[in-house]
Amino acid sequence: MEEKISSYELFSVIFLVPYGSAVFFFNAAEAEQSSWLVILIYIIPGLLLQYIYISLYRNYPEETIINWMVDIFGRLLGGILAILYAVYFAYIAARVFRDFITIIKIVAGFSNSVIILNIVLLGTVVYGVSKGVENMCRLASSFFLILNMVAIILLLLFFSTPNIVHWHNLLPIFPKGIVKPVLKSWRLVTFPYGETIIATMLYSKVNNQNKIKRAAFAAIIVEGVMLAFISICYIIGLGANFASKANFPLMGTLRLIRIAGFLDRMDLFIIVILTVNAFIKIGMFMYCAVASTSQILGIKINGALVFTMGVIISVAAYYIAENFIQHLYIGLDFTPKYIHFPMQIFIPVLALIVSHFKKGSRKKKLA
Amino acid sequence: MKEKLKKIASLFIIIGIMVTTTSCQSKVDIQDLAIVMAMAVDYNDQGKYRVVYQIFTASTFPGGSGVSLESSSGGVVVPTFQGIGGTLAEAMHDMEERIGKKIHFGQIKVVIIGQKAGERGISPIIDALSRLPEIKTNVPIYVTKGEAKKIITQKTHEDTITANVIDNMVLRQIYAGMHPVVYLAHIADELSSKHNVVPVLGVINTSEKINVSDSSIFKLDGMAVFREDKLIGYLDQKITLGYQYIKGDAKVFTTPVRLRDGHKATLRLHGCKSKIKTVITNGKPEVYINLDVKSILMDITGERDFLKNPELLQELESLHEKMVKDTVNETIRAAKEDVKIDFLGVGDVIYRQHPKEYEKIKDKWQELFLDVPIKVTVNVIVKDTGLLYKPIY
């Protein structure tokens, strides 16, 4: 039986996957107090990326990015690129896994050996992925509602706490001109917006093919608005200077909440958000890695493949960086430039151009 | 049969996972935690930091488990511990072995910085505190004249835990707004700002005993001003009030007003809105502070029927306006002449309103501030006169 997902489920996945870890960081910290505007501006490149992916998909319907590469670049080059994409998905899953493990360790004061955390978190993910993408997407769509409800509760609590909201922190808007900070924050294209590349593995599974574009674009816009709003909360709560120095501004901001002298320490909510986000995000990237591997090898997705991928990801998560600061440094400097940029932007654009010419020549031959 | 076996096996696996992954390995009982309620930071003559904690234990309360510590004069004593170290973090963990428990900073209610530590510079202190993974960002930071240790070891009548008394005072101040309440996140943000922000912190002192019928132990006593991160001076209560007016944080407190015919009245403030406008002409900034104050009448002497002639309220309003204006002008004078530093945050307002012009005057702002004309306009509305419209006598 072929797996099918609805357009709403596609929307939730495209929203949740980049949002999952972007919500924990102060995005576009270079722009300081104008970061929320920069995030909003970068919705446009985010939409453009989705447009590129969807146009590619329209040329090769019923297929995933792995098949596109082989179709467009031929068996050898396309095969290499397809393998690269499989590795890429696994690498991002490992990166995200490392992110979440560190955050959970710090937020929850987890002093156990990490192996237990590893088993609990990745075991669930492996189980989820082995149950198929349809279930994962359905879970994402219900988590979308839960997470938004939690976010609304937290926002109400945040804004009703006295003495913590400083709206004047938002000023001045772009003190040194709009161009420089926007160009400086180019990494926003790759993260969070570029992570929507996982959608290329899902388009073919959507039951109503006409609604793909609408769902994807809506997800990107909601994503940008939500992240911008969270950025505003960081700035008015912690201040742009402190938020850009803090490792986890979300935690700092939620810890400001104190109502009537007793309602405080919203850490529990953070852990709920964290585990749910971690499950969806790692799960989707792992699914992409598993699905692309299975397509390359020409086998069906089975438990052994998922389990192997889980082990690979958990081991890789240890070895991608020595400590968390190095991990963040790689994530902010090396990965966007040399991994995200080619995989998310350069190769798809190149593929679109090549496929366009190929289509043209095919038409000529037919004529 | 095979199905059944499979089910039983999976049941055992589930139970196995449940039992082995509950993280009992790192469990911490509440009795094994040394919960820090308040923390005092001093800098001693040997050039080392001295940290004193007030620790909450289950035995702090009568009825709690464990042996309660009775002092010689009766009553329960809350344990305090002291640590000394070259850096703050070293001092903070120096007493760990003597406590014999894990120090938990999650419930810390207040951090008090002694005068010497403040003069030495608060940046390392705020940095060390902000790094703690479990600390809340809304811990209020206070400065005290003299040693901070004195505040923490002070015995109070209301509560065995001093930190709770201070916490109540802080919560009240958030509502009243007579003194600034500065949280860890805000002071950290101000210290890392590059725009001539002058950090201020509230001051807490032990109150001199006025008489036996007043059992208050602490009093909030104005505020402390810092240059970069070094304590340079204290401001008294009246000047602090002017600062709170300018910031728009003044909320609910009573002020006496002397009427023109010698009678007296008391007004209770019910909110204050502050708008600061800055104009820059030829590189010379001018500042206009506009205050909107709402108040209600608490008491008044003399024959005044407000229902018959409502103009009487206007007299009250103009008197209150003058009072607020005098208070604010006094604060501005103190900033310009006494401490000679822009603790009012005028430079910050100029940066937010005119970022480009501010860039030019940024480096010499503190000297420039001394000559900046600041005009204050106050508008008071007396909203009502309580439940009476004329005095009962």
C-alpha cells in the first residue's frame, strides 16, 4: 500500500522541521534589535527556494530528489549527487540530534550518561520512522496544534508578567541602513528556511497534488511570522545584547515569567516543546535519509535499515564536534557555506537549469 | 502460540525499558539539595571574593524532617555558608564539601552585592551568575552599603528565611515602583550594551530602628549608579523617585501635598506615563520629558466641597504637578552636578530615536550630557476623591 499524506500534513511538516530548532536560538543575531525584520524579509528567499523545489518536482512528478538527480545528471554524476543527498540528510539529522541532546542536558540538568538519553530519544524516533512516513506526518499535524497552544499559553504568561517587557528595546530599527544587516544574515536562507528541502522527499506522497504549492508557501510564511514574533519576545524580554550572547535565549526568556510571585519556572514547557520538536525534526530528517538510501539501493524501507541509520546518526552526533561551542561554530560558519548552500540552493538551481534545457531539446527532437 | 510469545516478549521489553531508563542513576532527593535562597557577594581586603549563601533545608521549618537548629535565644536559625575564592565561581563552590550537598541555584530569590565588590566591578559577578544553567533570569540584583553578608545573616521577625522577606519587598516594589527593581537579564543586557548605558541597581540596607513598634529590618534605600561596571555612588530616595518618574515606572505610592492656605492633603499616585522626546539641532541635543500622572485623593484638611466647586481639584493638580516637576528636576540636577553621569538613560533614548546623529556624539556623550537642556512638563489628573466628596467634619 502506498503511503499518502494530506496537504495540511505537508504544511505542518514544512513548518515544524525548520521551526523545531530555530525557536531555541536568536536567529539573525547580526542584525541585533532588527533581527525580527530580517527574518520577515528572508521569507521571500524561503518562498523562492520552495518555488524552485516545486518547479523541479513538476518536471518529474511522482518522484523524489534522489530520482531527479539521476534523471537530470545521468547515472554516474546523478548517482553521486543522490548519495550526497542521502549523506546530507543523515548529517543534518546528526547535527540536530546533537543540538537537542545538549539542550536537554542543560535545561533538564541531566547528569546521567548520555547513552540513556540517546536510547530514549533515538529509540522513539527509530520506532516512529519504521512505522512509515504517513504516521510521522499525521503526528506532526497534531503536534502543530499542541505546540501552538503551548506557545499561546506561554505568550500570555510572558506578557502578563510585570516589569519584564521593555518595548523600547526594539528601537532603533536598522540604525546603520537596511542593506548591511540583511546581507550579513544570509545564513537565514540555509537555516531555517533552507531546511524545507526535506519537502522534496514528500511532494510525491501528497494526495491532492494541486494544493502542494499553497501548503508549502503558507508553511514558509507562518514559519517566518512565528520566528519573527519569537525574536521580538527575546528582544523585549532579554534585550538584543544579552540575547545574542546567550546560548539558549528561549530558556532565558521563559525563566523571566513570574506571575503573582509564584507562577514561574516554565522549564517543564521547554522540555515538552523540546522533545516534541526533537522527535519531529530528527524523525523527518532520518526518514529522508532512510528513504533516499532505500531508493539508491533499490530496496524497501525496513526495520533493519531504519535501525542502522539510527545507530549511524547517534554515533555521528558524537563525532561531529568535540564540544558544544565547536558544534555551534561549525553550524554557523562551515555548514552553511560548504554544506547547506550547495545542497539546498546550488544543486537544485543547477538541476532546474539543466532540466529546462533538457526539456527544450527533447521537445525539439519530438518536433 | 507464536503470536502470544511475541506479545509476552514485547511486554517484557517495554517493562525493561521503563525500568532501566527512569534515570534513577542521577536522582536527587530534595533533602540532598542545598537550595540557595539568597546570595551575598563581598570583596574582602585580601583581594578575594567572599560568597555567603542562605540555605533552605527541610529542617528550617518546625515540623520539617530532620533536627531543627535552635539558636540560643530560641527560634529557628536558617543555615548560612561562606566560601572564599579568587574568582566568583571558585568562591561559589568553595563551601560545597562543607555543606555536603549539591548546591542548587534554581530557587535563588535575591543576589546582594556588597559595596566593595561593586566598586571592584560587577561584570565578573553578573557573568558568573548568567552562566549558571539553572539560574532564573529574573533574579533581582541589589547593592548594599557596607557588607552584603550583614543583610543575609540578619534575623527577621516575619520569616525565618531572610530571602522571603526581601522577595516580598521586591514584589511590592514591582507593584509600587518607588525603587528600581533590576533583574539579572536586564543588568546583563545593560552591561553588554555599547551605547553609554549607565547601569543602576536598587539599594537595600538594614533600617535603623526607629522605635519598638516597627519591626521592619530592611529598607530599600534609593539606588546605586555605576560607571561602566564600577559602583561610583548612591542616590537617595527622593532622587530615585525622580528617576522612577522619568522611566515611567512610578506606579502606586502616596505623596503629601501642602495647599496654599496652609492645609494639607495626601495624594496617591495611580500610574505615571513618561514620554521622552529628543530633538537634535546642529549636533546639539535637546530633551523634552513629558509626564502624565494619575492620582487619587487620600485625605485633605479644611473646608473643601469638591462637588460644588470642582476647580478645587485643579488647585490640587497644579500643586502636585509642581511637586513632581521639582522632584524630576532635582534628579536631573543630581545627575548633572553630583554624579556627573547620565544615569537617566537620556543618551540611550537619543540613540534609539536618532541613531545616526548619536553616532557622532557617542564618544563625548557623558561630557555633553552636562550641558544638555532637559525640559520637564508634567500633567496631573486627580481621578477621584475617594468615597467622599467633602470632608466629614
